[in-house]
Amino acid sequence: MESISSRRVSDEFRSSNIDPDDKQAQKAQQQQDDVIIRQLRSRDREVRAHEGAHVAAGGSIVRGGPSYTYQIGPDGRSYAIGGEVQIDTSPVAGDPEATLLKSGQIRAAALAPANPSAQDLRVASNANQLASRARVDIAILRREEAQPADNQQRVDEVTSRNVASADAADAEGADAANDLSLPTTSAVPTSQSIESTGLQSNDEPVAAISVFMATPTSPVLFSQFA
């Protein structure tokens, strides 16, 4: 106890012997240090909140961070004065719909802080471009998916028209066959007259097939989807 009391007296004695100008300088320096420390504390809170907002909004696309840049204050402590968060901004391979959703998440992560930085705004702008490309890819995929159905419908329509044409030709052939008369030179048809009649009756189906094959069809216009 005696030694402590002695040191205290000694300190007070030395303090009383400090030059007034030095006291003013020390006081001014302390005030300046206090201001710097308050600024560093405020900056530290701001930086951590900023990067924390990125992480919270980024979720699964966050790949690293937050990482901080520090400055040593007059009090010897480290304060964060800058930071960054790494996020995945690549499109989802082969899945434009997933890419569109991801672009929204990227944009949300970039603009999550109350005061987005210039870099944050650039990331958000790139996310908008990624979304635009994804929408185009989605439109192309949907068009390609609808194309086979349209083509099949055209094929069915063409087939229906051809079948109708064939049926009509068959009907005409049947009517013509009914109008055929046997030769008048003999009451009983000979083998020659029977053969001839048979050939005549077989001519119509061949004609009907020819009509079917020759019926013009509407081309499938793939170019309209280009």
C-alpha cells in the first residue's frame, strides 16, 4: 500500500510540473483522437451492416465473405473501414428459368444495403442484363416446345384432307364400275370378256391411289418460327 501511495504522489507531482502548453496540446490531441475513434466506430458499424445485408439477401449465391479492410484507431483497436462479399453471378447452365430467378436474387443482394455502393449498382445492372437474356432464352424454349404440336396439327389436317380426297375418288370409281355393261355379243360372258371386265373394274382403285398420291399438301412452314 505504501508503494502505491508513493507512486500516486509522485505522478501528481509530475503532473503538476507539466508545462501548461503541453497540457493544452495533450488535451487537443485527446479530443482529436476521440473524434477519430467515434468516426471509426460509426464507420465500422456501417460497413458491417452493409456487408451483412448483402449476405442476408444473397443466401445460397454467397461464395465468400464478408471480408473487411481494417484501420487501427488511436486507441489501438482495429476498425472495419471497408468490406466485400463474393456472390455467384453466373447463369444456370441449360435452365433459363432458374437463371431468371437467380438474377432476381443477385439484384436483391446487390441492392440490399441502405446505401448501395457504385460496385453494388454495377452488379445490379449486370443482373438486369442476365434477366433479359434469360427471358429471351425462355421464349425460344417455349416456341420450340410448341412447334412439334403445331406441326402435328398441320400433318393431321393434311392427312384428313387426303383421306377425304381418297374417299371421294373411291366413290367415283364405284359409281363408274356400276355403270359398266357386259358385251352384247354373248348372253353368257366368255373368259375374255370376264377378264376385260375385271381389268376395267380394277382401273378405278389405281386411279384413286394416284389421286391420293397426287393431292397437293400444304408445306409445314418451319421458317415462321425462325
